[in-house]
Amino acid sequence: MINNRIKNAIYTVVLLLSIFLVHQCRNQNQPESETKLIAVTGKTMGTYYSIKYLDSLDRNFKPIIDSTLEVFNQSLSTYIPDSEISIFNRNDSLTFNLPFFYPVLKRSEEIFAKTNGAFDPTVMPLVRLWGFGPDKKSEVDSAIISETLTKVGFDKITYNQDYIKKLTKGVELDFSAIAKGYGVDVISDLLSKNGINNYLVEIGGEVRVNGLNHEGQAWSIGIDKPEENTSQAKKMSAIVQLSNKAMATSGNYRNFYVKDGIKYAHTISPKTGYPIFHKLLSASVISDNCMSADAYATSFMVSGLETSKQIAEKEGLEVILIYSDDEGNYHTYISPSLESKIKLIN
């Protein structure tokens, strides 16, 4: 049964959609005024969103954006105790009531296969073990890691478009490495369905753009420097010009903790069970949709520099990979097709 909170959220979205459709019909025969740049911001998924779009009707989509994201989180957030994913993680199976779980699960398995298991949302037991999930970190040793790895892998679950079931007790899912990108796609599609052709949607640094900005130019998207502390003036390492594309960036340079003098990164290898230690500092991936870009960016932080370059070329992805050499100097690999669209900042 769908609980009242989910029902109310769904009804709110349906009501707001109806209001917008009526508003559109009333304005169809009105003369088009000068196109306006509209910006809305808010909070979601433990971070912030920023959306810009051009609309001659001067519509404010913030109410429906917030309601849509509320329902989205009610499906996929591990920080909401009665979300669909939280209910599944506590139980043996789940029947989907909301439209978000199955698409992200299906795409996750596809990218799992394309990255040889480097992207794997069943990594949640390891995330909890290392203290990067909702729980506090616990003591970790090789025996505990080996036991936890028996709960990781797509062969531990079965699913179809209606439900998901565990084949191994203790399996848990975590879509945090793909959810922000997926949310960007959901809101982008919402704008497109309402006749918005020029927009930028950003959630927690993951971005999708369509058309052109208010100056008639491609949208400018910044890539952060892979450093723990950067001043605002020196925050960006590069600026990319994009249109009709999505970009997501993953890195280990801010989300970590230090124990006994050792820095533990938040990217956990679903193969070894340990946090990643290699010289790839940041992976930015450009794709047609942000869900894929987000997942590939995370997988590249697991795979490392050379494997990431090979996968990107095979899958037709454009990438910006920032890595360090043995002396600690930064270097940047840029896909050849992207070189004319990017400006590096010293």
C-alpha cells in the first residue's frame, strides 16, 4: 500500500501539472513577449539545485520542481526512513509504487556491465561499513570486508519493472552515485514537456543544458579544482561550453575522513571493498543524459586513469580527467573532440 505521505506528494504533483497545462492553454493565443531569463534555486538530496531557463510566458516552475523532487526523494533517498529504497534495504523485496526506481536500477545494471562492475549500487553495505552512509563508521578489518563483499553484486538481486527481490540476505542499494544526475534528467524533461527549449539544470554540481543561454551562446559550465580548500577566485580548473548535453563530475578530494593519519576517500571499490587510492583526482563525463554521466564519473574514480580513457572512447563519452604525477603535479586529459569547447584555468 502507498502510505499517505506518498499519496499526498503524488496528488500535489498532479494538481500542479494540471494548473500549468491550463496556464499554457490560456496563453497559447497571446502575443509572445520578450523572452525572459528565469532562475530558481532550492535544496534537495542534501545539497542545492540551481535552474535557469528562458520563457516568454514568465512562468515560475519552482513549485512543481520542488514537488517533483520531493516525490523523487521519497523513492530513492536512503536518508528518508520510509522511502522506497529504505524500505527495500530493510526487507527482502519491494513492489514499486513510484516511477523512479525501475529506470535507475535498469540503467545502473547496464553501466555495471559496461564498466566491468566498477559502478555498482549494491555497494551500500560497504558504504555503511566505511562510514559514508547514514550510519557512523565502524571498525574495519579484512575479515569484515570479505564477509561484506558477499552481499555486493547484481547477481544478489532479481527485478523487473514492477518489483525487486533480494537473492542474498543483507543486500542493500545506494543510488547516491547516480541519483543527482537522474534528478537533473527528471527536471530537464519536466521543463521540456512544458515547452522550455533553453535551460540549465544543476543539482549538486551535476548539470544538463539544452539550447542556448540568454546571450544566444552555449552554456558555460565550470569544473572545480581537485583540492580540499580553494578560494572562490581560484575554484575552477576549466570551463566547458555545452549545448544539448549533460556533465557530471566525481572526485575524492572533499568527501573523506582521516583516521590514524590515513585519508579514506568516499569512493569505495565494489570489487575490493576498500576505498580508492590512485592518482586520478577528478573525472568529468559528458553524455546525452546526466544519469549516465553521473554513473560513469563515479565508475571512473574506481577504475583509474587508463581504464577510464578506454571505456570513454568505447562508449562515445567525452571526458576531462584530472590526475597527479609522482611529484604531485596536476595534469589534465581531455577527449580530442572536446578540446575546442574547453578553456583550462591555471
